[in-house]
Amino acid sequence: MNHRPRVIGVASGKGGVGKTTVSINLAVAMAQAGHRVMLFDSDTGLANAQIALGQRVVHHIGHVLSGEKTLSEIVAKTPHGILLVPGGSGVREISSLSTLTSGGLVQAFSEFADQIDVLIVDAAAGLSDQVITFMRAVDYRLIVIRDEPSSIADAYGIIKVLSQEGVTEKIVLLPNMMEDDAAGATLHARLNDVTKRFLNLSLSYVGCIRSDELVLDALRKQTSVLEHAPGSAASRDFRVLAEAVTNLPRPALRSAEFSFFNDRKTANA
């Protein structure tokens, strides 16, 4: 039976908060839990997921946009068992896609519906039309945030733009590099109070990722922290996050909704 994969978008509003680190480690954690995972590095200008995973790629999403390759021809399978759709790096012509082009990419993923259980979309930093289009098209949006003023302001900014685009639910705040679980819960409560007051929007919470120097060590070795240090605090947090994401209720699919895997007849299996 055909089924519709669960689609998780990871965004931040700004760079430097660990968004791609979250994306790759969440992907690895879900793969280790037995899920068939695809990771789409949707940053078409400064992609780095393939670097963080130690994956050498020849072709990337830029070759699809130029018509040189199809989407299936650029997919790389990593040693972790993850299907990676590499983003472009340093290609000015594709650094900012139009809404129409981004929408075409969303539809192109339909061919993988029967091959994967989870699609993780690692969004570019910022508030471009490209980012908003991808975040509108996913099932759940993980907004990665650090406990610092600029990160909090930018996270609020992307949440506000999403709300203006009609996305007012299924937004999950993910505090990263936190001292402990209590600090993560406090940060969520602070921003959630603001979004409820000014946007009439509540943010979900599934835990946080604690600060762990072994995450940086893993990045230097171009691998995930779950493989580099499986017993570390961050590895445990990513496994908890993967389970929480898996247990999120599957959104009801509306026939008129623009989303990944929504242009074919699929069952919610």
C-alpha cells in the first residue's frame, strides 16, 4: 500500500544556532531506530549537510534546477543508510529560489513516497521565499533556537512570517546547546508566552538538546555525534527527539493543501 512519509522541516531564522547539526543527527537517530530516512539539504547557496556527514558528492540540487540531472540522479546514500539530497554550495544563480521553483521541487519528491518513511528538510537560514515555501510544505516545523537575544529575535521572526502565511500550528520549538532540560523548558515558556500574546499561536515542545562539546568533535570528524559518542548527553537527547518526532500525531491531509507528497493518492500508513 502506498503511504505518505512524515515530513519534518528544520529552520532557525538565522545561522549559527546548530540547525544543520540538528538535522543530520535527527536523521541518523531516526535511521538507527529503523526508519527509512531522506535528508534534503534545501540550502541552495551554502549547503553543508554533506560535509557534516563526510559525504563527497559530485552533483547537487543545482544540477536538477539547471535541468542537467533529475532528482533521483543526485541522491546519495550515506554510510548511515540515509538518502541525502545535497544542496548547492557557492552557486549564486541558485542561492535564492522563487516560490514557483521551490514549489516545483516540492512536487518532485513524490517519486520517493514509497521508498522512505521520513523526509527531513534542512532549510536555509533566514526568511527568504524559498525557506517559507518549504516550511509551509512540511508536516511539522522544528524551529531551532539558542538562549541568546539574536537567536530568540530571529526565531520569533520566522514564526511571525509563518503565521502571516497561514501556518499557525505544528510549530515545535527546539532549544539547542542548553545547560539542562530545565533551561530548555524555560526558554520555550518565554517565547511561547510571546507568540501566544502577539500572534495567538502556541508552540509545541518535545525537549531540548543539551550543550555537549562532543557535538563539535563529531563535526570536526565529519560524522554524527551518535556515531562519534553514542553515550554522550547530546546523543541521548537526539534519540529522545527522534522518538518524540515519530510519536507526533500525523497531520490530517487536506486535498487542497500544498505539501510534500500531496500530489498522489497516498494512505496514512
